[in-house]
Amino acid sequence: MATQPLQSKPLAWRRLLPVLGLVAGLVIFFALGLERYLNIDVLRQHRAALRAWVEVYGVFAALTFMAVYIVTVALSLPGAAVLTITGGFLFGAVWGTTVVVVSATLGATVLFLIARTALGDALRARAGPWLHSLEAGFREHALSYLLVLRLVPLLPFFIVNLVPAFLGVPVSTFVLGTFVGIIPGSFVYATVGAGLGSIFDAGGTFSLRGVLTPQIITALVGLAVLALIPVVYKKFMARRGERAGTSTSHAA
């Protein structure tokens, strides 16, 4: 019995190793100044070389791009929007969207699993009843809530990767909600990227702020509202059942 505390320490440290790996990746990324490559100006300067690289290497180029995207999302690095536009620029709107959605889902799942394994269990063990009630409420409609959070960028992408891990959302639900929920936004950015060459050729300027127009935001909000319909319907039916039960008890 006296040796149990000694045996539990290595397990705790092993669980923290992936987190330390993420922190080390962030430190290396900024120490090397790699963030300077994740901007539209770099894409403008090297567009000919990048397109030639895709034409020569094809599938290998797509897999390399996916690896970069997965690491970017898993480490919660800035620049995912630029990479999404780059995906559309290099592979076209449809294939760019496909590559981006698969990569973003894989990267988000990596971060989700690390957070849940290393921190989620410990946080739930130390939290009070408020977290357990929040967890129960979120998990009941986890897919709908995830779709809303993915469709409408109310919170940073990495926050939406972490919160479900702390609330005990199943992996399958997280993957499905992420994959489906990011398709519309990814398609918008990839489509913009597919047409970026004409902007460069015309000598025009481009800003990320102009991508999400009011019309596109309205469309995304509309999809989010549709995702909430099952939640509203279920709550409506539950209240209706409660009223019917109350009326029956009064009649009795």
C-alpha cells in the first residue's frame, strides 16, 4: 500500500508529456520566427514556385500540406485561415476544401485527445458540482452545440477543441461535429483562395477581414440555427410532457 503514491507519479508525468510536447512545439515555432511565413504576402511572393511544386509532386504535395495544417491546428498556431486560403489557391475550391476539412479535423482531434487524457480527468475530479451539471447539459446536445460553435466563429478554433475535452464529449461526436461544422467556412475560404491568383495578377490587395461578408455570416448563422432545431424540439417536447403530466395530476 505504501508504494501506491510512488507508482501514480510516473503515470501522471506520462500523461503530461503530450502537453509538454505541444508547449515545446509552440516555443520552437516562435523562436524560429516561423509565424512570418503564415501570411498572404508570402503566398503572393512564392505563388509560382508553390503551384509548380503542386504540379510536379501532386499527391505528395497535398500530403505535405495536410501535415503542416495538422501540426498548425494541433499546436493552436496562428495562421489556419491563411493556410485554408492557401489550400484553395493550390488545389482549387473543392479539393482545397476537402484537404483542409480532413486536416483540420485530424489536428483538432489530436488536441482534443491530448487535453482530455492529460487534463480532462483531473479537472473533472477536482471540479465542483457546477462542472458536472454543465457537462451533463452539454453532452445531452453535444453534436448540436458543436455544430453551432464550428459554424459561427464566436470562439477561437482552439477553444472549441479544448472545451468539449473537459466536458467529456465522446470522440466520435467531436469528430463528426468538427468535420461537418467546418465544411461551410472552409469552403468559403478555399473558394476565395482559388480566385486569389486573379487578384494577384491584377495587382490588387487582399485582406482576411473581407472574407466573411455580412451575407456569408448571415448564411452561417442560419445553418447554426438549423443545428439548434433538435435541441429546441427536444426541450419543447419535454416541457409539453411536463405540462401534460401536471394537467393529469390536477384532474385526478
